[in-house]
Amino acid sequence: MQEQAPRPISGIVDAVVTTSQDTDGVLAFHLMVGPPDRPHECDRIEFTLDPEHARALFGDTARTSAVQVPCRVGVEFGGTPSAQHC
């Protein structure tokens, strides 16, 4: 995989991220993008990390319970694809 140079993001939206880890060590991030008080209006995104990639980012810290925190997500819709895009 090639590294991409960072580029400016055109917008920031409010979101809530929840994490969970299954018994095989797969770490999942669940993003709910939109107003947290109106979840039926939110877009949902999920991405997962295999155990070895989760350890590379976070070390050997085991997750025993789900965590939910507010965050901001940078989005760019309809951006020009890069020639190096994965």
C-alpha cells in the first residue's frame, strides 16, 4: 500500500464513535455521523482492524467493553480521486 500525502478536507461533521472487539481480537469502529440526539437521521459507517493492526496502533491493550465517545469527522464528498488512491 502506498502512502498518500495529506490533503485538506473540505468539511467537518459531528459524529459519535463506538468501539467493540470480538473474541478473535478484531477491533471495530462504528461511526454514527449526524445529530446524536436523532440517530434515525444519522449515516453509519463501520471499519474494522485485524488484531495485528489494532496492536500496531494501540499496543496490547485489551478492550473488555464497548466505548462510545463524541468526535468530529472530516469529509470530502465528490473529491478528485488521486492517482495513488488505494
